[in-house]
Amino acid sequence: MSVKSLRTKASNRAATAQARINSTASPYEKLRHALEWVMSEARAAGRDTAQDTVATITKVARELNERSRP
């Protein structure tokens, strides 16, 4: 695939995900849609970047966990 078509597909995925996130009122529903977006981007990136993606997601989850502690 050409770079232009890959960028177009990524842009379309981002627009769809952002619209889905913005259309919901519940913060948990927004979080669910955001996580679905992250997973779709990870699938689109391929297996070569899987380790980096997992490390980044794990880092964010740990930071959120630390912030939620009293």
C-alpha cells in the first residue's frame, strides 16, 4: 500500500473513533471507545510494533492506577 492510502486509512479510523468518543455521555463509555481505538491502531500497526505498543499501554495503565490511589 502507498503511504498516502495508509495515512488516509489512519485518518478515517481516527475520525470514526473520535466521533464515537464524543457522542457518548458516560465517562466509562468514552473510556471503552478510547480503548477500542487503541486496540484497532495496534492491530493496524502490525506484529513488528507489538512489544512497543504493549509497553506504552502498560505504562499508561500504571500511571492511571497510581493517580487513582488515595
